[in-house]
Amino acid sequence: MTTTSFARNQWYVAAYGSEIGRELFSRTVCGESILFWRTEAGEVTAMADRCVHRRFPLSENPSRLDGDTVVCGYHGFTYGADGVCVSVPGQKRVPRTARLTSYPVKEQDSFVWVWIGEKDKADEALIPRAPWLDSPDYTTVRGMEPLAARYGLLVDNLLDLSHETYLHGGYIGTPEVAETPITTEADEKAGVVYVSRHMDDAACPPFYARSTGVTGRITRWQDIEYHAPCLYLLHSRIAPVGAPGPRADGSDPDAFHVEVVYAITPETEHSTHDFWAVARDFALDDQEVSDFLYDSNRTVVLQDVVALNKLEQVIASEPDGTQELSINIDTGGLAARRILKRLVEAGAAESVAAV
């Protein structure tokens, strides 16, 4: 059995729901090439993107959908929505082993989640939530960028936002981000890392100044939840300095709120699907604000992509055991590494036991 750095028996985001329709769609998740499509009833289905006969990718032309079946474009093997072959050319009997690996899927909060691992362990209740992404009380912009780097580098990046000061100056970074201490908590059992940075008096970066209209100094809160292995949530609160804080009933009418969501999905050992979304509770119908936030956040994401792609090249060229230095700002990333290591080991042990 090949050892990988992927945590198995876990849910991963495979796509936005809007990406999958009545066309054959393929995406590689944790090294597994998966075919997605919607049935005529609109349900998402997922199965291996390889015909059992001669391994032809079912996502490639001239393969096609015929009702709720997939017809292989090489020799015509035909599969139902459950991955079971229902027809083969030249004979009436369909071999019992003619079936594709099928995957549990769940469409939730605008994402399509896929379970990588033993199907009988798939529990939809374990999928973390990002309800803002399809809430009528928020307006969301979103995208996905390919990253030519291992997924752990993106986890490190997002859990240490001090890099905003240096890598994203002029967009979301200001000096206060790097200067303000963080607090870190880890729920090892639940697999969740919490990192908070509350800036009481900070410059307002262009990302927020242009979208909210706030021109003076601000109170800026960054509260992170990382739900290993895939989902990252950044609860961002912006308010003019001196504005009242959240009220006892939980309402917060004097602030602007932005929910930044990343789904960090491994493609291969050295590449990652970097899904990102920015949901806001203000200027809901303002297309100019939406366009600005989309362009700005995509620029920020691409700045990370360039840096992490370079870092992947450096790490790949270094000998095993090369040391790195960690400091206080790395506590969140180090906690995430511990949890991911435990999840990887647990998934590998369960896979061995199932053989």
C-alpha cells in the first residue's frame, strides 16, 4: 500500500455546485480521478473516471450522457448513476465485476463535497458548514485557482495572516496585521484550530475601504476556524474606531462583516485546488462592490499561488530533514500540522484494517 500525505475517510470539496451539470465533469481529489454529473432529477453523482474495460477516461469525448447513464466513448460500456455497468457491447451478460468505484457526495453551502475513503464511514453530519455562501443575507463572490504546491503549504499560509502585511500590501495588508499578537486554541478531538487577531486601531486597507466606504482608521477583527482537513473560515469584522462592539444579543449593526471561505483540496501530492469565496453582509445589490471584491481577492489569491508554487519548488529540492524555524505567529499552523498528521495516520490505519 502506498503511503500518502492525504487524510482518508474525510470529506473534501470537489467543486462548486454551479460547475456540475448535464455535462461530464472530472476533477482529481487526493490522487483519485472522479467523474461528476447531474442526473435528470438534478442530483449530483460521482464515480471513478475510468472505464473498467480499457481504462478510457469517461470524461473524454466522445463519451456522453444518455439519460441517467454514461456511455464510454471508446467501446460503449454503459454505466448507471451508481457506477454499475448496465450494458456491454457484443453480449447480453454483463460481468458482475463491471462496476465503477462510486463516491458518497453531498451538495451543501454551494459546495459539492466528496468522501474519500471507505464508503460505510461517510457521515454527512461531519461536513463543516459555510452557510453564508448561499444565504440571502449575504452576497458572495467566488473562484478557484490551481496551486502547484502541496496542500499543507496553503494551510500554513492561511493560518498565519501576518504575511498579509508583506505579501498583500496595497490590497489587504497593513502594518498592524503583523504587529498584533494572536491567540490560538486547538480542539484536537474535533480537528478544529482557532486563531484570533483583534486590532483595535488599524489602517483600513483598500480591500475594505473601497468596499465599505470607511475612510478612517478601523477596528479590525480576524477570527479563523480551520476545520481539518479541508475547510477554512475567516470571520472578518470591520468598524470605524470608536464604534460600539457586538451587542449582548449577538447582533452587531455598527460593523461590516465579511466571511472569507477557503476549501483546501489536495489534487495530488504536489498540487492543490484552492477554492475561495468572499461573502459580505453589506452592499448586497451593488455589482461594483462585487466586481471589486472579486478582482481584489483573486489578485490576493494569485499572489499566494506565486509564492507557494515557488516554495514548493524550494522544499522539493531540499534534502529530507532540512530544519525550519517557527515563532509565536506559527502556533495555529503548527496545531494544524499536528491534527493533519493524526488524521493521515488514522486514515491509513483504517485502510489497512479494512484490507
